[in-house]
Amino acid sequence: MSRARIRLATAVLAAALAMAGLPASAFARTATATAGAQHRYPAHPQAETIRQIPLQGAVNVRDLGGYRTWTGGKVRRGLVYRSDALSRLTPADVTTVAGLGLTEVVDFRIPAELRYDGADRLPAGLTATSRPVSDLGLYATLVGAIASGDPVQQERMLGGGRAEAYMRDIYRTFVTSPENRAQFAATLREIADGRGPLLYHCTSGKDRTGWLSYVLLRALAVPEDTAERDYLASNTFRGTYDAQVRAGLKQSGRMLNPDLLIPLQEVRTDYLDSATARMEADFGGFYGYLTNGLGLDLRTLAKLQARLVG
């Protein structure tokens, strides 16, 4: 990329990041005051359609492209995908994934998840990069609670708001843990470098994957409410499957009250708010999280813009 293009992309990004922190009315005033502006874009672009990749062995596989930005661009499709675990893909699913032309798959699962669920099933020649992001022991806690078959113990572990508190703690560590930040940053750098289409995932494709997707979209100047809508969409894509899991646990007798799992299965605005509040406290806001927390320099942020926004 030429220096001129880098400077232009950096300027666009800086302006978009600044605007993204303003209410819609302030953005409108800024746009109106811009001398000689030939194009003006709405503060709240129309809702875009999320492109799901339909598979039998994974339910939350999506193209992250298609969203409009504050600057009037659009996130390109076919370059970044987010998903749940790919360990249960069928042969037909593997063929579908091969059609995406992926050059890299990043797996945020910890070793315990890999041992229990298995490695990804991927097209020939493609191997996942293991980049574990801590879940603060949630996976082991969940497996232990279900395996106990004891409704009293399950209530003690997950009831009374404890499951929700656990989730909020996990989201805070996306911001506070240097190790977690390093894993997210490495993935964003690889996306910026543009070796080819990349997919990242965790087990359910909603928390670790959801956070990185939220961060990436906002770094591309996608409006905050749009990035949040993409995050919350996991509830739609996972809802039926998660309900079947709960029904199966009740039918098998392993859980008397499987609804205890709902706070762990869902994504919620207050979980996301826990991370963003920590981001404000520790780094002074989103831009500080990108630059000081994740260590992304302006050149990398500009490369993300240039590659992913058209």
C-alpha cells in the first residue's frame, strides 16, 4: 500500500472512530458543518442482512461482511468469517467450507474444550491455528455441573445470578488479561495482512468470537449499535439448538432445571457492557483499547480499513 493510501485510510479511520463516540445528533451536526462535502451518510444506516453459512454440524457460521460504515463504505464480504466450533462438520459441510477459500482458521478454544469436543474438521491442507482465550474455567464448571446430576449442586453452582456474574467476569477478562488481548491482537493483525479469507471461532461462536467481531466491526467504523446487533444475533442463530440441548439434558435426567444454562447459552447486552465499561476504565475508551490494549498501530488499523472496507 502506498504511503498516500495509508495516510488517507488513517485519516478516515480517525474521523470515523471519533464520530462513533458521538450521539447521532452530534454526527449529523458534524456532517452538516463539513465544508464542500459532496456526500453525506445517515447516522444510522439501514439494517443489513446477516449472511449465514448453513451447515449441519455448526449453527453460528457467518460472513462478517455486508455492514455499512459511518464513512459510507461497506465491509467487504468473503474475507472474514466468524463461527462456532467446526469439530462436528459433516463431509458435506467440509465441502461447503472449502468453497469459502479460507487460508486460515483461528481457534480460540482452550485445551479442555479441544479434548472434549475434538479438533476442527477442515478441508484438506487447512489446519487450525490454536490461539486459546481463557474462559475462567467456565467450560470445566459447566461440564462438572452437568456430570454431577445433582440438582442441588447445579443450583448452587449456576443459580441465583451466579451464571450471569460468571459471564460478566469472563467478558471483563477480554479487556484485562494481557494474554487474551495478545490472542485477539494477533488475529486482527493477520486479518489486516490479508493473506486470504480467515475464519475465527470458539465453542459456541458467541462470546470470545462475539467480542472480537464487535471490536473488528467498530474498528472498521461500523456504527456501535450495528456491531452490537451482530453480537446479539448469536441468540437467533443458536436459539433452537440450545433449546434442544436443554430438552435433552432434562429428558436424560442429568438436569432437573436445565434453564439454569440459559445465561451461559445466551449473549446479553449487559455482558458486552461489562467489557466496554472495563475498556473505558482501563484504556479510556475504544481507541485506547485498540492502540494501548491490543497494541495495534495506526498502520495496522489503516490496513484493516483498506482491505475490508470498500
